[in-house]
Amino acid sequence: MNLKPLGDRVIIKQDEAEETTASGLILTSNSKEKPQRGEVIAAGEGKYSHGELIPMPVKVGDKVIYGKYGGQEITVDGEEFMILRAEDIYAVVE
């Protein structure tokens, strides 16, 4: 993948959807909900505010939780990614 996000955008590789429920039921592909977790693959330089660059709060390799309806799904070289703004990321998983 050769994508460089601009501004305060981040490219995330989503985690895989769960195959089974907590009680052990196997989910069909239609009933699987896409997770709101993933790994940062690329990050822009940050956002300008009042002439100053505000650096990104995440870096490549961070595991993050992001908003369900934020961002845009894209497919590059057969792989699915999310592009979203840094403000749509809720937390970094440590």
C-alpha cells in the first residue's frame, strides 16, 4: 500500500469481525458487525489551527477504537481500510 493521508486523517486496518458470540454461537457473514477497532497504518502530519501545526495524537502501529459511523471505507490492492479524521478516534488501546 502506498497511501499518505493528508492533514489530520488516519488510515486504519480494521480488526477482523468476530466469528462467534460470547456464548459460542457461530455468526453468518451477514450478521457479523464490523468492529470499531483497528491498527493505524498511516497518519497525516496533523492539523493547522491559527497558523500552528497541531501534531497527530496517534502514530503508526497504535491500536485504536474509533466511531462507528466515522470515516470512509476504501479498498486498496484487495485489502479494506478506513480513512478517518483524528477527531473520530476515541481511544488508543495500550
